[in-house]
Amino acid sequence: MKTMSIENMFGDLDKIDILAETKTGEVVMVLVCNGFIDGSPETQKALLDKMEGYLNHTQSEEFQKEYGGWPVILRVTLGREPDEHILALLSKCPAWAADYGVKLEFEIGGKQVRIVES
């Protein structure tokens, strides 16, 4: 199995991949994860750092000015089924996102999935 660099998996860690407004009045931020996401400590930290960047962005003055009061969804989109360590990590994240007032959604291979806490 070919290993990918963290930049190939998550792109620029300081950049929001996609931020869109839905027709139903929500803000959706999409974190795009490419390739196979391994469960190494470095990968787990990079994923959490990127998610934290998204969550912190929702608290920024710029975001609040534009979208204050809008429901916010953070959709973590994985191209392929990740390592079981990543699934376990993601299962613990909805409560963290909820602390920011953000709903967390997961998509694997183009299908929305529910990741339950293990």
C-alpha cells in the first residue's frame, strides 16, 4: 500500500476546503480527505487539527458577521473507508463539534454514513 503525505490526505491544513450555503438556510463546511486515511498518530493529529481549524473558523468575527445565527454543518468527506483508528476517533467528535454549535456529518465514498461511538 502506497503511503500518502498528510498534505495529500487533507490538503492545506490552514485552509477551508469548501464552505457553502444551502437552499434550506444552513452553512455547510466540507473537509475533504483524499485516499486511504491511516490511523497513525501523525494522521490523527492532522485530522483533528484541520477539524479544529474549521470549528474555530465558525467562531471568527468574519464568519459570525456573515453567518451568525445560521445552523452550521461540518461534513467530513472521506474518499475511501479509513483505518479503524480514524473511525474510532471520528466517533468521539460529534460532542466536540456540538460545543461549537456545529452539527457533524460523515460521508465515505459518496454516501452519508453514521459513525457511532465505539
